[in-house]
Amino acid sequence: MQADSAVRMAELMFAALREASLDPPGVSRASYGPGERAAHAIARAAAEEIGLEVETDPIGTLSMTLPGMNRELPPVVIGSHLDAVPHGGNYDGAAGVVMGLALAARLRRAGPVLPRDLVILGIRAEEMCWFPMPYLGSRAAFGLLPPDAPDTLRRTDSGRTLAEHMAEEGFDPDFIRQGRASLDPRFVHAFIEPHIEQGPALVEAGLPAAIVTGIRGSLRYRACKATGAWAHAGAVPRQGRRDAVLAVASLAHALEEFWRVAESGGRDLVLTMGEFWTDPAMHGPTRIPGQVTFSLDIRSEDPAVLQAAEALLRDQAARIEAERGVTIDYGPPLPVPPAPMDARLRAALARGAEAAGVPVMAMASGAGHDCLTFAGLGVPGAMLFIRNEHGSHNPEEAMAMADFAAALEVLAAAIGEIAA
């Protein structure tokens, strides 16, 4: 299968995926639901047509293998997830699986035979909007989930447990309960995750692809509270107010200034206060707000920046309490350490881009990915971003097939070195 026929195969797969999971105005592929099931069936059918060895593990992970010369060696694994957010786009996750299959199709038809197996992985349940557990499918495949996860995690749309949905799809929740694993990090030579870029960097740079330097770590605070005092809006002068909204506004200003200074110094950082509200049972146009609930999401490739942000939060809480009489309780953090991508794999992809004549840039991934699970277990990992307009997690995702083809050329040019 030549390059153009591999890209044509990919184009047909994307069309089939869209048709099978159409949920206007976008697509929906619920984890352990009909849309994800259909996506796995489409990937399996393509793999069987190519002539790959296909199997599904007890939790639904789809493995599609192109045999290499020495089958005793740990394989190169290329993959991503096949679920999608409600009414989302067609390419998030799926592009990685489809690109792996397109590469396998080219190698199957024209060679070369790699020194080790190439495994294309269709991973379950990556999108946290369905079950409140990040990277559920990849973590389950490595045996990393708590034993009670099948019975305590409930899908957000149905309220039913993970165990119920797994059993309904024909899979075995006891596999998780017993702490079993279908993947062994010691038997993965490298993990490559092609993925659409979910921000505007490649569009703004006018480039088709990027080599990811690392996946940003994060500090997430899901239920922060600022507590002051409710009071009459007309009766209390400025100095006597314990206004929770102004307190959090002061915190937001300090965080943005911290971000500006970090950015001007070339430090990687993004900050988001995605939720912010006063109690609708208490607030009103003539009441000084006595409490605000808010969230914080702080991300960086640099652990030192995350540590500095954590220290800043403590300092700002003390300052605000002293100045405004408002206490700030961030609650427990949900920390995720940064995951730098493997230097050897990044260099191989860079040489592949040069050989293929594809201009690329280096950039951090702000979103989390299954690659983070692999890298966290010591598996050498790399990500290849594909240009995508209009962001992600929305029906306007727009990945041009020409950009997909360019990224495929990079991967095809690099795979021999990666598999060596």
C-alpha cells in the first residue's frame, strides 16, 4: 500500500467513524458505550483487512500487531483512545489509532520489515468526562486502578457503574478488581501517540505538525472556597467589608502577574480559574458576597514552576486573609507530575521530519494523554501533534488530511530508527 492509498484508507476510516457516532452537532463516543464500541469495530475491521494480528484484552483494549523479524523483542506501540467527549470532534484520539494503522498498512505492503513487532493500540476510556478517573483505560491495562474502581466509578450520563457498563459491552470488571494487567511496561520498547493539537499553536505557526517536548504536569484544585461575611451592600464601607468576590479577584490578579513574569522569563505555564460562583440561595444585588467557590488549574512542563505556584497560593491566602479578612481554603490538590518525552525518540522524529521534508516545531502538550501513563511507568514515550483548527472537544475540530499525511510521512521516516 503506497502513501496515497494509506491516506485514502485513513480518510475512509474517519468518515466511517463520524457516521457511526454522529450526535449532532458533533460526535459522541461514550467510554464503554455504543460509540466507542463502533469505533473499535471499525479499527478492528481495518486491521484485519491489512492482515494484522488482532486481539482484545479482558477490559476491551484493542491490539493490532504487525509482526517484526524478532518476535521476542519488546514491540514499538503506536496508539491512542477511541472514545470522544459528548458532541465533540471526530479526530481527538482517533487520529492516533488511524495513523498507526495507516503506517502498518504501508509497511505491510512495501516494507521494510521492522526488527520487532509494531503494535497499534486502541485504548479505552481516556476522556474523563465519562468516568471521573483520568486515563482510565491505559491505567487499567497496566493494572493501576484501585480494586474498587469498577464498583465506585459511575458514568456521568447514566449514573451506572463502570462494572455495569463493562459487563454490558462484554468485558470483565473482575480483571480490574483482581489488579491484573494486560500490558507490562518492561515489554514496551517505545510508545508513540500521534494526536491532533488541541490549541492554536500550529495554526498560528503555519506548520502541519509538531514534536512534543513533554506533557505538562498540573496542580488542580476542584473545590476552593473563599469565606468572608455576607452584609448589606449599602451599609458597610470599603474598609469594613469582607468581600469574598474581591478577595478571589485579588488572587486571580496575583496569579496572572505570576504567569506574566514566568512567560516573560521563558518558563512554561498556563493558569485557569474555570469555575467561579456565589451561592444562588444567598447572593443578591444588594448583598456583599460572603462566600465564593472556585476552581484552579495550573499546568507546566517544569516541576519548579509548579512548586513556585503552590508556594504563591499559600502566600496569597495569608496576604488576603490579613488584608481583607477573607479566608481561602484551596482543599486538597490533585497533582500530576510533568512527563518529559524521551530525548532519543524526539530526535528520531526530528530526523524523520527532515528526511520527509516536513517542517515541524517543538512544543509542550497542555492537555493530558495516555502517553503520560506509559511515560510515568518508565516507557520511552513520544507524541506527534497534527495541526487542527478550532481547538478540540468541540464539533468544529478541523484536521486537514494533507496535514495528517505530512505527519504520517514523519512517522514513516522515523519508524526504522525508533524500532532499532
